[in-house]
Amino acid sequence: MLWVTTAHVHLDRVASPWLIARFVDDDATFGFIGADDAVPPDATPFAIEGAELGRHDAEGSTFRKILTKFSIEAPELQAMARCVEVGIDVALGRPVSDVHPEVMWRGQAMASFSEAMAVLHPDDDAANLAASATYYDAVYVSLWSAFGESRISGDLRQRIRAVRMARDWPALLPAWPRDPDRRPRDRGGVRPSGVPAPARVRADTAGADT
């Protein structure tokens, strides 16, 4: 499925394609249009004014709207949505309060990372998405270790050590678009007790009407 957003992606419009490609649509491809351009008739818009999956606003980030639309309730992804929203507030210079410390520093890191990627890929949104995917994979696994249903106890250093024991985590995630040789697979690596492969919701089976 073709998903489109406005050009010059940043933070929410980078994290949201990651979420779509990893947990919503195995066959996702992404296009980028000007602010005044029409959405192609065969495309699903996101983070576009007036779209069902609209831009971040008082109701939350586009990332959160995607989670809600497709009934994705995984606690680590809900925490990731909050990180994205904190990052948006930081990027826009808005005050942030009453958030978990780990969510706060991850949100700050997301804002800084997004600025850096915009500098590295100022005119190539597809390259920005592809280059950012590994970062968001790592954020996902880190949040799973802190907030997931099978969370790992202990401080951050202990959790990182435990996740490292779960060999080949990237292989448990769906392949990123334009990377057809990498597919989800199990190489027999040891994972922490009770860790399933990430739950998935397919756009063509989720009752989507976008």
C-alpha cells in the first residue's frame, strides 16, 4: 500500500512510517507531496491536514493516531507514542512535565536525532526514513525492556545487557521497505524468558477505512 505525507519529514513523520512499516503494513511504500499537492487516489494519507490519520495536535501525535486506528495496545508502543509527543514538544520549545524520566530523555533524544537526520538528508525523505529505521528499532527494543509485558527488571545497564543476550533482535522485526533480503526469521538466538516476536496488525485485516 502507498502511504503519503508532506515532504521534508521530521520526527512524527519519521516515527510514523516506521510504525506503519513494522507493525501495520508489510507492503508499505511511502511517497512525499508538497503542502498544496493533492493526495494520489490510490494512497493513504497520514500527518496531512484533514486526513483521518492527521498531523499531531491536541489529540496526540500521528504515531498515536495510528496506534488507535489499528487497535495496537502494546505498552512499549504506547510508551513510544509518548516519547514522540515529548520530542515534538521539545522541538517546538513547549514545556514538558509529568512524564516518566525514561520517556523524557528518549523524547529529547528523538528531537535531537530528527534534527540531525534532517541536516544529513535535507532533500531526500526516503533516505531519511531508511536511515532512521535502525534508530527506531533500537528505541522499540529499549522501550520493550522497560515497559513491555515481559519487561526486564533492573536499571538501564542491566536491561541492555539482557537485551544483548537476545541475539539477532533485528531479525525478529519485519523487513524495512527497499530491503527485501531481510525477512523476519528465527536463528535460534536466546531471548529473555517470555519474549514473543512483536505483535503485528495488518492493514488489510484490521478493518481500516482510510
